[in-house]
Amino acid sequence: MTYIYDNQNIFAKILRGEIPNDTVLETDHALAFRDINAQRPLHVLVIPKGSYVSFDHFAKEASGIEIIGFTRAIGKVCDILGVSIDAGDGFRMIANSGEHGVQEVPHLHVHILGGSSAGRMIQS
Ligand code: DGP
């Protein structure tokens, strides 16, 4: 399987600074910013800086350093938002992938949703 990355996707443009974003955290390997269409009081997207379409793509082809950097950034974002289990009320993390995952933007992103209950895992 070959993953085809479209470098004109909206998150690639955000990474290149062509489109503004409300940054929560930037590290060597990840950028976190508020979702333009927030579904909960706290709704942040965390993306790796590398060109990965989806989580499966990232899991198979990213380097160990990229995977650690991205994962640690997610932990830091949880701390920044105050949703960590150790200090807050928790969160829902979602990584939509491909057609059946109903992924709109083809650059890997995880949604961190908090500030109120995320409800049941799948509604329909
Ligand atoms: P998904 O369906 O998982 O691919 O979700 C894509 C999310 O990206 C969706 O919740 C809306 C958000 N989004 C789309 N365009 C932009 C944008 O230009 N800026 C920001 N901050 N978020 C965006």
C-alpha cells in the first residue's frame, strides 16, 4: 500500500504558515491548534509536522523520534487544557481515518475534546 499525501491540504498550509491558526503548542515534531468548528468547550487538533495522511500511515512509516514527539505533544496539550486524568476531568481523543472514518482533512490529526462530557462513543 502506498500512501499519497496531498501537500495542498489545509493542515499542510497551516504548517507552512499560509493559513493562520490559534496555536496551543508547537514542538519540533507537532503543532496543536484549536479546531475552527469546536464540538466541545475544549477542542484542539494535534498534528505531526511530517507528511502523514492518517494514523495508520504514521504508525507504519514515521520514525521513533517523530512518534515519541507527537505522543508527548498530545500529553502536553492535555496538561495545557487541564483535561489530564491526573488533574482534570478527562477527554475524548479521536483520529478519523479515510472514507469510513469520515476524515475531512488528509493530514493526520487527533482531536482532543474536553470541557464537557463527550457522550456515547458512537451515536449512529
Ligand atoms: P476530520 O473530520 O477528522 O478530518 O476533522 C477535520 C477538522 O478540521 C474539523 O473538525 C474542522 C477542522 N478544520 C478544518 N479546516 C480548518 C482550518 O482551516 N483551521 C482549523 N483550525 N480547523 C480546521
